Amino acid sequence: MKVSYGLAIAGALFVTAASGFSEGKPGWLTNYKQAQDEAKTNKKLLLLDFTGSDWCGWCMKLEKEVFSQPEFKEYAAKNLVLLELDFPRGKRLSATEQSQNEALAQQHGVQGFPTIVVLNSEGKKVGELGYTPGGPSAFIAQLEKLRKS
């Protein structure tokens, strides 16, 4: 069973790398392989945002209070590659994007939304976050702790 699980993830990620994706929000990628390559090339952290963008109240709150704020955008441009892994209810994703998102959620043990997984430039998990009260400053402070560890 473990072998087929690993093959399923590998297959999903291979298909992901070979096909196109829908447009994410500005500044955010939706293709894991592309985001991983960019993080490695630029030696940045890769922030994976597992979200229910059109139904999850805490996800919308995180977007409004942190991700859409100029302070976070400025920090992200210098330090992060942003990857949105959406699980919407009101809009449809391509089968490839949906498969990629499900495989990554399973790989990282995502059990609720929002879940923020942070990987280093080599793809190793350095931390996991959720909604953080206090706006962009508080969220950035948590990211800085992870970046420096």
C-alpha cells in the first residue's frame, strides 16, 4: 500500500509538472514544480497556502488581514515564493491542479484550512502555521523565526 501511495503522489506531481494551471491571485503561483524551482533558484522559502478561498472564513480573514497587505507583499517579494493550493467549493479547478493540491495536502498531513506549510529552498519542511492574529507584522515575525532556524 505504501508503494502505491508514493507512486500516486509521484504520478500526480509528474502530471502537475507537465500541464498548465489556472491563474492564481496576483503574486501567487499555482504550480508546485514551478514554485519549487523558483524557490531553489532564488534561495527563498516556499510558502504553501492550503486554502478554501471561497468558503473558509479563517482563510478569507488571513487573506484580508495578512496576504493582501502591502507590508506582507513587500516581505514576500524579497523572501518567499508563494504557492496557493486551493480547495474551492464555488469554482472549478483543472483536474491536474485539483490532483496536485490533493496530493500535496495528503503529503503534508493537512487536516484543516488555512494551513500554511513553509519549506526551505531545498524542499525541506521548516514549519507550519495557520491564521495568526495581529496582521502582517505578527505573521512575518513567525516566518522570520522559521527562516532563521
